Amino acid sequence: MNDNIPRILIAVIEYSPSQQRVMVRGVWPKGAALPDPLAPENKQNRVSVFEGVDMKANVGFAGLVPSTD
């Protein structure tokens, strides 16, 4: 593996409508088994991120968008 290429990780972010809160469930290597939602009504976003990369001023933010899949 090339040391100059950052590893891709998957961050799991979960929204609980009953608790009205967003939780970061954790971060796993790409291809790992990811957790099921903590409750059936919860919605998850799974976001690909680079490990150890500082984007400095180029960092953006996107809100949690529940999906139907």
C-alpha cells in the first residue's frame, strides 16, 4: 500500500427522533461491518472520510439528511 494515500474510513452518524439528538456512533475502516441503528425509527448517515488529513480552510459541513435506504 502506498503510504502517501490516506485510508478511507466510514463515520456512522445516527439521528434519534424520539430523543431528538444526533450521535456519532463511531468510525470504521472502509469495508468493515457497520452497526445497525440503535432503534428501528432511527436514521443513519454513513460518511466516507480520509484518515489523518487536515483540510484546513477547505472543510465544509453538510447537515444530516435521513435517507430511505
